[in-house]
Amino acid sequence: MKSAPQRLLATIALLLPAPLSQAQNLTTGSQGCRVSITDRTITFCAPSEGVTITNQFQPFFFVTDSRPYTWCLYEDGEPSICQPGPIDSGLSSLYSLREGWHRFTVVVFDSAGSFKNWLRFRVNGDPQCTPPTADRAIEICAPLSGANLTSPVHIAAVANSTSVPATVMVAYADGKHVQVARTGQLSGVLSQHGTTLSTYLPLPLGKHTIALQVVDQNNNKFSKTETVTVVAAPQQD
């Protein structure tokens, strides 16, 4: 008999909240996401149904299934990835989608058949951060400093580095590197002001330090740091 969170940390690409029919029995996982403990269910943790997000995001979800299974992710009806579960260390993938509405569907196949869950969200290709006016400065527009929020945490920032162009922006959580945005590459967007970064990061409950650091073409660095607290998601009825 498998231990009850066998909600497989499939921290890959997916975001979405479980429908009410699947959200009756919930527990708070280590990432602060309210995960269904009902067998044969899928809980999407980020982003949320119907939200607008910036591009370059890292969705994730949990599978609760007492049987061995394989899950498949479909992007707008087209197969994107299939993976046998469970995933001990998780599988992460950065997604970049065209602007507009999209639908992610996860289908799980086991010896009893299949079950699925889905969500719709909108991608806004423009950065949702207002660039700072000062040179060699970073604006963190998500999360807000001192905020109490649920996991996954949306980290979004933009840097102004016009005097010496930026080459990379790096995001850290509690001193650990979690995301890199390079100018001119998929993981970052080059603008007239510098580099933007947007990612969703699962974090455990408690206080965390979020830091953004920019390295320019002369290998000089500037950074900004703030502290946030991850709390449990509210119980759904």
C-alpha cells in the first residue's frame, strides 16, 4: 500500500486548481499547495484557472493515485510530454507559449483506466513589471516584499542596465539558484531597459529570501533582495 501523498510531485509544466468535485479532501503539502488526498485525482497548483501570466513559466501539479501510473500533459489538445509516475525528484520544464488563451490537460493512465484534469489561462507576452527609471536597478514586481502568499511563488522582475547592457539575471531563493534569464535567449527577454524574468517556484511553508542579481557585459553585478512568507492555501469547501 502506497503512502498517502503519492501525489506525485510532477513539478513540470502545469498550472491549475482542482475542480470542486476533486477538492473535497485536501492536505497541505510541503510546497504549501492544498493537495487532494482522494485517490485518482490531479491537483494543479500553479498558475490558477483563468489567470493572466507572463511568458516563460514553470507549471506544476500533483497526482494522487494508489496504483502505478503514467501521466501525459496536453498543451491546447496536443500531446506535450508523457512520463511514468511517481517522480521522486520531480521533472521541471520551462514553457513559452504564444500570447492568448491556452488549455493544459493532464491525463493519468493506470490499471483502472484513466482520469484527467485541466485548466485555462492567458499568456501576456509583455512583461508585467514597470522598468525602474534608475540605471543599474532591479524592480521586483512579484512577490511583494513582506507578503504572505501560497506556493508556488511567482517571481517576476525587470532590470534597467542601459549604461552597460545586462547579459544575465539570476533569481535565488534562500541562497539557491532557481532561474536564469539571459538576454536574447528563451529564458529571458531583452528590452530597451534590460532583462526581464518570470517564473513560478514551489516553496515550503515559512519565511524565504528572494534575491535577484544582474550581471552586465563588464561582469559587474547589482542585486535586490526581499523576504516573503509562504502560508498554507485556504481550505476549499
